[in-house]
Amino acid sequence: MRAAMADRPALPGQNGNNKMQNLQKLCLRISPNKFHLLKFILEGYDNMAIISSLDSKKGLIIVRYPEELSRDLFNLLASVATKIS
């Protein structure tokens, strides 16, 4: 069983890549029915951010992201702001 597990790709942080270990947090309010759209957009950019819902009825979300990707993330959020607000 250990041999099979050794063949699996390493998760972030397991192979010296600690990008997803020290994450910054950003709280946002978006249109409640746009959560899945934003999640879909962010999933298109591997390891850019993790999005979670704080209050789905109010559209409060938290975005966790590596500090070194903050410029890219903020540019992306600015470009989709009118679609998610």
C-alpha cells in the first residue's frame, strides 16, 4: 500500500512548494447568486486562490491566496467585478 501512495503526485507544501501554506485572506461581498461563477473563474487559475462562503445569503466570501499572487488575483478580481457584484 505504501508503494501505491508513493506514486501519487505531491500535494502543495509536500514537495517543498509552500505556496498554499501561508495564505493571505481577503473578505469580499459579492452578489449571492454569483458565488459559483467566481469559484469557476478562480478554478481556471490553478493554485491562485481558494474561495469559501462565509454567509451565502449575504454574499460574504473569503478568498485565500499566496501573497506572491496578490497582483494577479487583484487584477483578475478587478476585471470580473461588474460580473460578480
